[in-house]
Amino acid sequence: MGLFVFLPLVLPLSAWPVARLAETRLHPRTATRLLTAVAVVMAGCSTLCLALLMVVGTAQLPGNPLPDGWSDPEVRAAVPHDEVAGRAAIPALAVVAAACARTLWRHHRVTYRAHRALAGVPGSTVAVLPDGTPYAYALPASRSRGRGRIVVSTALLAGLAPAERRALFAHERAHLTARHHRHLLAAHLAARANPFLRPLRTAVVYTAERWADEEAARAVGDRRTVARAIGKAALLAPRIPVPTVAALAATGPVPRRVAALLAPAPAARTWPSAFTSVGLAAWGAAAGALVSAMSSASSAVTLFLVLHAATPL
């Protein structure tokens, strides 16, 4: 395997400039999908890298239940600096597993409690709550609680004009239709698996909101109305009233979103040209993800063959 086993751990650094270019130059729909896919692939590869290192590190511990052949010098030689990297990978992988499990548990807990609280509220797709705190969010569907719903308080509706209300509902409906909560949850899990992917998580939060903004503008037919609705909603509801996760509510940088809506609509190209800066960045991100996947697969196969040869029949 050599030093290539460490490559997936540092390759996410190459995605930092990609996140900035993609969120400003690509269509929000394309940027969200691209950045989410790159984050998931790189996070999976870095986690696999830690798992490979952990196997070597665990085999060195006294009293481990692994075959004795797994701690042979031939196996340890497959991983550079095995004494340090192998042992350090054990707590690192435990932290990654705990962080991802906590994120999934919190997401499930919040969505379950929200669905249970709204069980008696009338309305199949929209739940209007008589609350003096202004807020609105898209509650995704769950396996046990039916389809998703738009949750909005009467205080927020009272502060918006009728056209702005339509823009608000169109925005939240776009979140449900495109299932943005999946992109956001995947990006958050990827950032938990590798901290170098946090810029991609931030970018996905922004591009998902921009995607919903553009869908709302297309549905309403007036970009300025959507911009006003976003600005007013941000001023009325500067904070989310209850504990939540990004898969339920994420606002992103409001001034940048308003400025983007006041500008012409972005071109809906599925993939940028390679002869532009954003095109080079996109292709670079795809190449980085591919190299990371190939490196992880090669290291996994190599270690499997080495361990198989060292394991007595």
C-alpha cells in the first residue's frame, strides 16, 4: 500500500477551492449534487483508510482476538509508520463512528418529535401553528410518520404580504420535492467523518437554499418577490425557536442569497465547460474523488491479500 493509504485522508483539502467556485459559479442544483457526491465519496474513502490502519493497529495490541499472523512483520510492512499510524487510527475511527452516530440519532430524534408534535395539527402538507415566534421550515417525511410537511407559524405569515407568502411556501415546497434534507444530512455526516470536508458542508447548506430560492422564483415568476420574502423572514425570525438539525432548517448567508436573486437567473447547465475556472475546479473535484476512491480500493485489496496470505488455514 505504501504512502497511498494516507492519500484519502488529505485529498479532501483539494475540495476547499472547489466549494467556493461551485457555490458561486455553478447552478445551485448542479453544485448541490456535485458537492454532496464529492463529500460522500471522500468521506467514505477516508473512513475506509482509517479502518485499514485500525486493522494493523489492532493486531499489534496484546491480547487481541485477531489471528497471530496479522501482526507479522510482513503485514506491518504494508503500512508505513505502522506503530504510530495503526494505533492512532483506533481512537480516530472511534471518534468518527461516535460523531456520525450522534448526528444520525439527533436527526432521527428531532424529526420524530416534530412529527409527533404535529400529529393532531390539521393539514396534510402545510401545518400552520398559532405561535408568536416567527419561523418556517420543511419537515421531511419519515417511515412511520407519512409524508413531509411545511411548518410555519402565524407570526411569520402575519409579517409577509400575500405574494411573499406564496414565495415562502414555494421555497419550502422545493426543499421537500428535491429532498434537500438528504443532501444536507450526507454533507454533515461527511464533515463528521473528515473535518477537512467542512467547507463542502457549508457550501452544500448554501447551494441547497439557493436551489430552493430559484425554484421558488420560477414558481412565483418574480425574483424580487422571493428576495423580499427571504429578507423579511430573516429579519422576523433571526433564530430557530427549537433545537433542530440542518436537514430541517438551514438559511445560509441571507445577504448573498438576496443578491443572487436580484441578479439574472443562473444558467441551468448540467456540467460546466472544462475551459473555464469553475469547469477546471469541477473536473478537479471529480478527479480528486476518483483518485481517492482508487487509492482506497487499491489499499483495501492489497491489505486483504496480505492478511489472507498471513492467515493460517
